[in-house]
Amino acid sequence: MSDIPTAPPTPADSPVPPNDAGMSAAELAEAKKYGRRELACTVADMAIDVVYLGLMAFWGARLVDQWLLDAWPAMRNDWARLSGIYLVVMGLHYAVSFPLSVYAGHFLEHQFGLSRQTLTRWLRRYVLKNILVTGFGWLLMVGLFAIIWWIGPWWWLVAAATTFVVTILLGQLVPVIVLPLFYKVEPLADQDLADRFARLTRGTSLKVGGVFRVGISAETSKANAMLTGLGNTRRVLLGDTLLDDFTPAEIEVVLAHEIGHHVHHHVAQLIGFGLFSSGLSFYLCDRVLVAWVTAQQGNFDYAHVPPYALPLIMFATTAIALVASPLRNALSRRFETQADRYALAATGAPAAFHTAFARLAQQNKADPDPSRLEVWLLHDHPPIADRLALATMPGVKPDARP
């Protein structure tokens, strides 16, 4: 448990301030403290990204570019220098952000009793994740500059279409290739839950490769579930912490929620939104790129965009994504509410819905009612209090089955 001082435990017979998640005063205080620290880490991480990439874009990139030219004759090749600049930028970024990463990802989670990882295991996961991110990012950046150099003024449109294709491919590959690198994934053996899932999917046109148990308990006490993948790789993933700690009726509600995302075509809508937003982002990035390179060199030629413009593109896309994130989060929250409503209608189990999400709040130490500004800016899921309120809305019928 946490080694951070919290409010003293509430005696069993003392009054507890009411809250929809059923938390005691001590639990609620700890959840809010964890939420505040997690929020501070999130904001700090965003600030580090923007400030660091801004410094690299407008000051450091040309120094790195010149250093590479002076140090290695092979770097006179634009492709080699582009790769060199990318690796330097990413390496320095990991160095700058590492203290926050290790605090937020390891120490903070341990302080609040949410992590079961040793520091050594966390470091191994951190290194593996960043190797994958760096390698995939290198492919994207090299591909992006190839499009800019070869396509010219319409590169932003081609880049958006390419991003769409990459998103589809990743949606198919991540569940079967990337996820097993980090977690043990195995078919769900519980026949009762399998029957419940079959009953819920009947008549929905949902075709999945199965329901899978994901071994996250070795790392965290948090519970989680998701509908992931596309086409033949679509599957429902249930964390073993969810399967071991929740009742079958509560898990059925979670399954119904994930099915609701399919019924409402949320994945397709999110991909469409991503296509539109990436096109707009790349177009705005093009305007910034043209203006900045022209100011630096006195002219602009798409075929000769300098490799040192790479951090500028990274900075521009990051800044645009941050500005657009409230809209993207609002859309995601709307989808989550639709899936919640579907789960209530499909299961006819408002009591199980209520206890499932109350248990999620308690087990994940989630603040059930954070500030509206925080939700608007940063949250892609509705607050737990809002989700619990759905179960008591007029027209919601009592639980129909166990």
C-alpha cells in the first residue's frame, strides 16, 4: 500500500461521506491524492514534450545537423543525416523525460499500492517499449520525408492517406504481435463467461477471434478490459485482475460495454476522425514548414527540405495534437457513454453495472468526480460518478438475471 500519508482510516461504525462509488472517506481521499499526482505528471509530461521539441526545432536541430556533417562524412547523405538527427532527438528526449517517466510509471504506482513490478522489470519494459517506439517512429519519419521530397505541395494529403493505411495495419497487428511481447495472452477458459458473451453478441454481427485473458496482475492491481483489433484479429481482452476480482454479472456488464463499441461503430468512426484530423494536422504542419524554412534559407523547395526540419515537424504535430485533444477526448467520452447505455440495455442489470464501475473506481483508485476542467482537457472516459448515475436514470429496469 501507499507510503504517502493519507487520511486516518474511518472506523467501521463511523459515518462515511456519501459518494456514488461507495468509497470510504480514506479511500476517497487517497483516490483524489493519486489523481492529483497523476494529473501533475501528465501535465509535466506534456510540457516537457512541447518545450523540448520546441527547443530542438528552433535552436538545437541545426546544431545537431552541423555536428553530424562535421563528425561523419557519410552524413552528407540526406537520408543518413535524417536518421542521425532523428536518433539524437529521440535519445535526448528519453534522457530529459526519464526522471518523470520512472517516477510516474514506477514509484508513483508503488506509493499508492497499484504496481507489483520490481524496478528492474519496469526498466526492461521501458527499454523494450522505447525500442519499439523508436524503430516504428524512424520508419514513419523516413517515410514522411520521402513523401515530402517526392510528392511536393500535396504531401500532406498523401501523408494523411498513408497514416490511415498504417492505422488499419496496426489495428490488425498490435493484438497478435505487439501485445504478447508485454503480457501473457491466452483464450478465456471460463465456460460461463463464454456463454454470457455468446448470448450478448447474438444478433449484433460482431465477429471476434475470441475472448482472451491478459496477464496484467504481475504488474498491476488495476482492472481493465478492451475491444481491440480489426478484421480477423478483433478480440475482447480481459485483464486477469478483472476476471479474478469481479463477479460474473459484473464482467458481463463489462463485456456488454465492449460490444456496445462495435454496435455503435465506434472504431470506424474513430478511424474516420483520425483521417480527418491527420489531414488537417499535416496541412497546418505544411504551412509552418514552408514559413520556417523560407525564413531560414530565403527560399523553399519541397524536393530539398533540409533534414534539420525534422524536429520542427515533430514539434508542430505534437502541438497540434495537444490543441485538438479536448475535441478528440469529448468524442471518446461520448462513445463511452453510448457503450455504457448499451451495456445497461443489453444486460438489464443496473445493479451489476453500478457495482462493476464502483469496484473499478476503488480498485484503480480513480477519483470518481474530478474537476470538469480536468475532464474536458484530459479525460477520454467520463468520470465514474457520471457513469454510475446512468444506472439510476428513469427507465432503467432492475437486474433481470444474476
